[in-house]
Amino acid sequence: MPGFSGTRVLVALGIGLLLGTAMAWFLFLIVLHTPADVHDSRLQAFLVMVVICGGLAGVVIETTRQLRASSSDPAYHQHWWAKNRVSRRRDGRS
């Protein structure tokens, strides 16, 4: 079983922050080119939240993936699509 790698989590954090920054830039450009009147501090707070959520998503996905891979319970290693395929074959629906 592989161990938990904090380095991979930090790399996932960096990737998530980069994706969050790209999304925040995209949203900033949309708001900039619309007639909406949004106060600068509110827009800045919203964009910071988007970047933070991107980083958090990266950390959560990588942590969950590592914990699932290192689990000794065989139920964690079964995939939902494989279960559905096996149950359909038993029912004769292929």
C-alpha cells in the first residue's frame, strides 16, 4: 500500500490555485465587460474566494485519492461502474 505523500498534496494545491486564478481572471473579465456596477472590494473578495476554492478543491481531490488508494478495505477499490456492469450481466441486460 502506498503511503500518504504531502508533496503530492502541495502540488495539487498549486495546480488548484492556478486553475482558480484562471477562473477568477475569466470571471473578472466578464464582469469588467458588462454594465454591472460592482464595488471593487466586493469583486476582489469574490475573486479571492474563487482562487481559494480552486486550491481547496485540489487538496481535497488529491487527499481523497491517496486515502482511497491506501485503504485496506476492498470495498474502496471497487468502482461503481464495474458494479453496475456486473449486476446488468446477472440480469441478462448486458
